[in-house]
Amino acid sequence: NGIIEESITGQRVVKAYVREQAVIQQFDKINFELRVASTRAQIYAGTLGPLSNFINNVGYAIVAGAGGWMAVQGAATVGTIISFVNYARRFSWPLNQLLNLYNQIQSAIAGAERVFEVLDEVPELADMPDAVSLGNVKGDVVFDDVCFGYEPDVPVLKHVSLHAEPGQTIALVGPTGAGKTTIVNLLTRFYDINSGQIRIDGIDIRQVKKAELRRKLGIVLQDTYLFAAPVIENIRYGRLAATDEEVIAAAKLANADQFIHRLPQGYQTELSERGSNLSQGQRQLLAIARAILADPGILILDEATSSVDTRTEKNIQEAMLRLMEGRTSFVIAHRLSTIREADKILVINEGEIIEHGTHEELLDAQGFYHHLYFSQFKGQHHLLPELIS
């Protein structure tokens, strides 16, 4: 089932690289192995029943023969012998049932192993006994000497300190693997830090209820997940109690209303799994509409415009500016042209903040950010005056 699901889900890649024959051969190989194993299991299951019946019948014959000889000798009555025959039959009946259910028992054991694997997983971080609610979030976020690693001996963030004041836009830039997304994961408390503190409005997030914390955070990721449900319900996922009018208003603010009306059934159009019947840009606009509806106190944008064309990027940028208005926002971007207006830019490399400041300040410093920024426009010398300005 896993191989079939993977092949069907990735059929575009399979066809694009002309790997149909290889996938079919892989399926045939796995299917053959499954057939051999299933045939062997059926042979065992089919043999056990008759073998058990044969052994039981031999037992009956022995009991009956021995009882008949004892009756002739006067050592037992006929009633006693019949009782022992019935005892032997009753004793063997449960064993026969178990042997006939051999295949089902084996399948149940295999399923139970997978169930227990899930049950044995370490649960998500638990709330502290005296965990508190955040209330109305102003958006003052502080990372105070934060250290973290996914593995004990492999640090990912090293003594990171930052302060985002209410309403500020903080851009996180740096090479792939520098630790930008890790900062977001720690702010949403998907992981606990190894040392230091993360505070929102002066409260350590470890002292806040997880559900309450995440309810105050709005997240728009690069890979937007949409459910197999109508468009309106996918937007309403941001706040389940929202009315249809509120959902439509959020879609308009996100610049999504126009393309939604072009869909076959408008807001009632049923989306396929992961929203695959929409373009990347359309999925991003729905994700922004969802975040607008949730009305978070703090906003996190992770590469929200990295995979879209210039026109769609403009629509997304306009929607993001509306969403970010009045909110503390953390923006992760590889396209550095999209974060020039940020209040503060943090340059992260190898888990450390190596530079910070505004766009102009960092360009004037001619350090890592300066090199990173102009390397994206190498060969586009006619744009340099505009980029500098």
C-alpha cells in the first residue's frame, strides 16, 4: 500500500523523469515477495486445521479404544467412558478454533506492534502544572541567550539574543541550515530550549499553556497545507467560530477573493488533497486569509513568497503587509529584496546572529549581509542603483 500510494502521489515526477518502467518493476518485485509470503502463510493456515482435526480424532480413537477394553475388563462403565470422550472433545475444541484463526492472529499481532510503536512515542512537551494564559498579546518578544540543539552534542543555536518590540517587523536571513526556522520552532514551542529564556510580554513561554501560546501566533509557511474540503472551510480553519461574512472579508484582505470567484463553485469549491488543484500562489493566499481570520498577536512568515511568480508575489506582498500591520512579525526570507523595509534584520550564520540592523545599515557595513544581498543580483548591474536606493 505504501509503494502504491507513493507512486500515485508522485506520478508527475515519475512521468517527468520517464521512470514508469522502473516503478512498475519495483512494484512487481514487491508484489512477488508479498505473494510468496501470503502463499506460505495460507499454506500454514490451511495445514494447521486438518492436522489438528487428525490429532483430535486419533485422541478420540485412543480414548474410545482404551475405554472399550476397560469396559470389557469391568474396570469402567460405559457412562464413564462416554464422559471421557466428551471431555476430550471439549478440551480440543478451543485449540481447533485458535488454529483456524492463525492468520487473523498473526495479522492482529503485526497491527498491535504498530499500535504500540505509536503508544511508546515520547509525547509532546507537557504544560507546567501552574501554566498561565497570555491574555491580550502586545507582541514584545525577547530571546535571552538561547542555546538549542536537536541532538545533545550538536548545537544549532548558540547564545542567540534578540528583542522584537510590539509592532516591529524582524527579518531573519542567512544561508540554508543557519537556524532561521529553528528560531520559529522554538517560539511556537515545538521544542524546548536547552538554556536561556524566550519571553512574550515578559512571560517565559515555558510557563504559558501551549494551546494558548499557539493561538496567539499566526504562521504562514512556504509549504501550505490545505485540506480536502471546500475553500471556505479551509480559510475558516484559522477560527472555526467565524461566520461566512468574516471568512469572505479575510479573503478580500488577502487578495484571494478574486481568484476564488473564478473557481467552479466559488467558496464552495471542493479542494483535492493538499490543495493540489490550486497553484502555489493561490494556496499561499488562502494561507494568508486563514492567518488574517485567526487575528494573531504575533505573526511568523516562513519563505511565504519563495515559489511564486512576480505578479503573484506582488499580490502576496500586499496581503502580507495588511496582515503584518500593527503586529510583531518574524519574516524568514531568502529573497532579500522582500525584507528591505523590515524594522530590524538579523543575519544568522551557523546558529549565531553575526549582524543586525536595518537594510541600509547592513549594506553600509559591507559585511556578510552586503555580500549575500548583492550576490543574488550578480549579473544584473543595471539594477544596482535601484537596489542601493
